[in-house]
Amino acid sequence: MSKIAFLYPGQGAQTVGMGKDFYEQSALAKSAYEESAKILDMDIQSICFEENDLLNRTDYTQAALVTTCLAMTREIEAQGLKPDMTAGLSLGEYCAIVTAGGMSYEDAVKTIWKRGCLMHNAVPDGSGGMAAVLGLSGDQVKAVTDGVENVSVANYNCPGQIVITGKKDAIEAVTPALKEAGAKRVLPLNVSGPFHSPFLKEAGEELYETLEKVDWKPLSIPYVTNVNAEVITDISKTKDLLRAQVSSSVMWEQSIRRMIAEGVDIFVEIGPGKTLSGFMRKIDRSVNMFKIGSMEEMHTVVEKIKELTGC
């Protein structure tokens, strides 16, 4: 019997206009945007739907992306498509937890705003950064970076794409060694800080104060955590994992392989962009991978999955 997993993207997937058709055509999705606007006391609709300078600023990005992905999820589930398991890349893990029943929408929006603010202010602008290393395995990248101060692995995305993080000068210094080890390219990413590095440890500790105030609820389905690719069924573990997640590596490839081992054979990426679908092509092409970023895609995917599962 097929198992379905919902996957949620992280920062970098945001695009102007994301979720607008859901907002206009779905009362359930519209209610999510309106709730976020009220909770945060901001015009989240304009930030998501109109050209502006805030959408790509970490604090606003995180609130906008979580709102959009969960707004879409409300309508998707109303169409009868429900997951057996969830996972999200970095920021997307909060969407995974809400969908799995462990956290209310309101608590997620409040917490993610705090997370975004802490990450935005964690290090002086321009001093930290991240870079994608193409063509090497995670072990190969780690073997090079382990000997270099102020740089570490941020994301194990998929075979041949590993992200490093740390001080900008350290990333520049280690780049020749990565190329000598066989990296095809080392591409600096357009981010405002060294996310998922030890430099964010203090931000994680401050975030924990907010996480302790969350009204955690028993999970209705399991989710897979970034920190160690563990299948989480006990919500009591979640706040410690989310504290650690801010400064630890994102084990995305490992998370996907764990879900496949648990019997998941249908994956649905929910939100703007197609980053996670791209990773899946390099992780395992044998599973069914779908993407929903628009109402049109939702209707198509729901029908295709009904045909696959006979439901």
C-alpha cells in the first residue's frame, strides 16, 4: 500500500506572487493569510504577492513562506489528499510539524517570526555566507572542511550538491581545496548569513525561550527531523530538535532515504519553486515525485495520486 509524504521547501524558494491564486480561489487558503496578517500585524499578502524589498529579507521571508505553504496545505487537504508522513528543509520543518499535528498554525507563525529575526540579526551583515559545492559527496566535502576553521557543512541536499557555511573569508579560503578534491563548482549563495553553522548556536538558545511557550500537541502522523533524519513520533523531542536545527547541518538526503525506507513511495512538494523535486531526481528516481505550487498543479496532482493509489 502506498504511503504519501508532504515535503516543504526552505528559504530561497520564495517568489513574488507565491500563493496568490490560492488566496483568490480558496477560502481556506485566504483565511491562513488573514490569520498571519493579524498575528504578525503586517500586510503579509502584499509581501507575498507584490514586488517589494522585504520578501528576501530573512525575517520576512520565513513568515511569508510558512504562511504560503500552510495556506496551500489547507486547500490540498480539503481536496482529500492527506500525508502519512511529513518533512521540511530547514524553515520547512515548521510546516511539516504543523501538518503532522504537533503545533498550531498560530504558534508556528509566531515562532517562525522570532526565528527569522534571530537569524537575521545573528551575525554582522557581510561577515558570513554560504556556498553550494557541486560534484562532491558529503563525506568528501566534510573531509576538506574539517581541517578549516570557521567553515562547516550546512546542508546535505542530494548526491553532488552539498552546502557549506561559515565566515566568508573562510569559505573563500577553502574553495581551492574543494576544487582540488574534485568539486566542479563552488557557488556563493545569496543569503545574509552563515545559516546552519555554529555561529547560530546562540540564536538557537534564544529561540528555545519561544519554543518553551508553544502549546505542543501529540503528533497525528510522524515527521522526519533535519537534525539526524530520525522519524519523530514523540512531540516532546521537538523543541530540543528545533533549537539544535538552527546551528546544525540539514540532513536532507538522509531524511528522504529514511522516508523511503519507511515505505513512502509518493512525495508531494508543497510551495513555490521545485528545489526539492530537483533533489529527489538525484536521490532516488524510482519514487513518485509531485509538486504543488499553484491551484492548477493541485488539481492535476490530486487526480494523478488518486489514480496511483486507487482512492
